[in-house]
Amino acid sequence: MDPATSELAGTEPTGTDLGSTDLASTDLGSTDLASTATAWFDENARDLPWRHPSAGAWGVLVSEIMLQQTPVARVEPAWRSWMARWPDPASLAADTAAEAIRAWGRLGYPRRALRLHACAQAIVEQHGGVVPARLEELLALPGIGTYTARAVAAFAYGQRQPVVDTNVRRLIARAVAGRADAGPATTVADLDAVEALLPASDRLAARASAAFMELGALICTARSPRCHECPFWSVCAWRLTGSPAPTGPTRRPQRYAGTDRQVRGLLLAVLREESGPVPAARLDLVWPEQAQRARALAGLVEDGLVVPVSGHRFALAGEEAGQHP
Ligand code: SF4
């Protein structure tokens, strides 16, 4: 999924103004986009481990959080390791936040590990260790926002929920509203626009939601949509009007090298390798620029990922009492 934002970071990872007005005025006749997408999905869906029934609601929840800002190819091995170690919320909740951060490895945006750990604890304390099925209960879990709650309700529990990530927003903006880009997010309108496309049946709607996401991820990509392979080819409003160029500002790809994110990653890598507090002098070695290094470290502390301990040392959250020279 698009790595630009995350509900775990306090912002919505998904959702866009798909334009309910545009949607209503688009002449798609009786074309049933959900059925078309689902038929394509039946033939083309990737065989991903979290799509197997054995993954359960916990497996779906973990996958959705990992996928928010990390590509499938990197998530899959991490997801398998995570689920082998913590096959249910109780096992993760019984472990430390530091171990969750450590296992997160290089998936990026490690606050997600912290929030997932807090989520597991809440599931144990409030729901007997079972991922809740009701949307309101999912939304009340720490770190779970509009997108993830609906994804779990749909994909784990087969409910009729609009699941609107960046890819779905773009797909529907093009196919239905005839726009190259989805535009700025307006979550309620986005959910309404996608819900209007879903079949009435829970089972079919959940399948259609998965199909829309897969089409947006694999076919209706941001930069190079593969229209000739798309099941919406004959009805897509954007294609039928000549694929007009986007009118909004072009989004630049996010830079990583030299950013505070890179420095944070380097600092965390050192802390992950140890089982307890690390001297500040050791962290000083990861990046030559003192001001940026200090800023990155302060950010990790502020996010609760790292804790300062006595003796000019730092530790992963939950390991501040560890024994390390
Ligand atoms: S025809 Fe092209 S632009 Fe339209 S939905 Fe399919 S891939 Fe996207």
C-alpha cells in the first residue's frame, strides 16, 4: 500500500474524495463493477498467506498493519515469521514491546510494531484474546483506524464494508469519476462512494472489496495503469475520455537517503541487536552529523520506541531494565 501515510501514525493511510457527485453522474449504465472485479479476482488473485482461512482475524489484522506502508514482497516473510512467533494476540501481549520492535526489523515505520503490541494487549484485556468482529469494537482498538477496522471486518469476518485504501480510491476515481487521480481525502465521501458499488450480500461484498484492492494494486497502478489487462477496460470513464492527464500537483516520491528516517533506522538497528541498554557513545557512531542524530534519537524517544536510561544509555521500549555493560 501507499507508504505516504498511516493511521497508526495518527493519520489515515487511505481514503480520497472519490467524488460522490461525480459518481452519481457517471453513466456506467447497468455495469456491475463489483461483479466484474470479482470475476477477475477469482482468476487473478495473488495467493497470499493472510488470505487463507487459517490466517484468522489476527493474521488479517497483522497483515493489514504491515501492508499499510510496506510492499507485499517485504511483508510476506515478515508476516510469516511474526505469525510463527506470535500466532495470536495473547502471545504477543505476553511478550515485550521491545521484542515487537525487534521483530519488526526493516519493515519501516516501526511505530506500527508498538501500536500492534498495544492492540494485542487491548484485545486480550477487553476481548478475551479474540479479535473483535464488530466495527465499533475494532475502531476502539489502539492504532486501528477507518481503513484497518473495515479491512478486518470484511476480510476476516466476511462483512459488507467499504474498504478504501489509496489504490481503491485511485481505481474508482478513474473508472467511475473519470479522473486521473483520486484527489484529497474526504473519508466519509470515499466510503459512501465505494459502498454504493458493493453488492448487498455480505459475502459477495467482502469479496468485491478484496477485488477492488487487488485491481488497484496490480492493474490500475498510479504511474502505469495496465488498461489493456483491466476488466474495466470497456467501461472505465477515464480511459473512455482519452485518459486525461491529472490536473493537480504531481506528488514527488519520498526521499529516504539522508533523512531523519534513515538515521532513526540506523539507531534502531543498533538497539535491536542488543538485549538491553546501549551506551549513547555507541549510538553516536551511526551518523556523523550530531544535530540530526540527536533529533532522530529524540524522535524515537518521543514516539515511545526508545527509552533513555541511567548512565547515558538508551534501550528499546520495555528493555530499560535490561542488563548491559
Ligand atoms: S481501464 Fe485503466 S484507468 Fe481504467 S480502471 Fe482499468 S487500469 Fe484503471
